[in-house]
Amino acid sequence: MDLKYGDKIIEMQGVIVELHDGCVAVDFKGRLGYLKVPMRMLISDYPLKVGQEVGLRMSFVEVLSEEVNEKYVSNIEIRKRKEGKI
């Protein structure tokens, strides 16, 4: 993967808003969005609870090419049909 822009690491903070068997959902402070991650990606020395604050470092998302990956688009459409959203 060849990115055009160098890393600009940003520290972000958020709050755990959902806990599930296999994942945790975080709402970022400053209305910066929402992220759901697998439990295995979370580092904690404490039992998890809704309302706990979390932090992470990330960079900007960069679009790699103009091309659309048709396999992913097809899988999204299939899932939506199964869920009755199309």
C-alpha cells in the first residue's frame, strides 16, 4: 500500500456507548463519529462498562484509488437484501 501523505497521528478520545459479546462501540468526543471495534482490539486493565472513557491514536483515512471494489459492493447489496433494506 503506497500512501501519498505521511502520517499525521491524532490523539482522539471517546466514551464506550455499547458493549456486546464480541465488540465495543465508541462515540468520539467533539462529534467526530462512532466506531465499533472487535473486543480483541481493545486494551484494558479494567472490566468494561458503558460510560468509560477511551483514547486512541489514528491518522487520516486516504482513498487509495478511483476504482470501486465490485466484490465489496456486491456483498453490501446482498446483505441489505437479506435484511430487507432494498
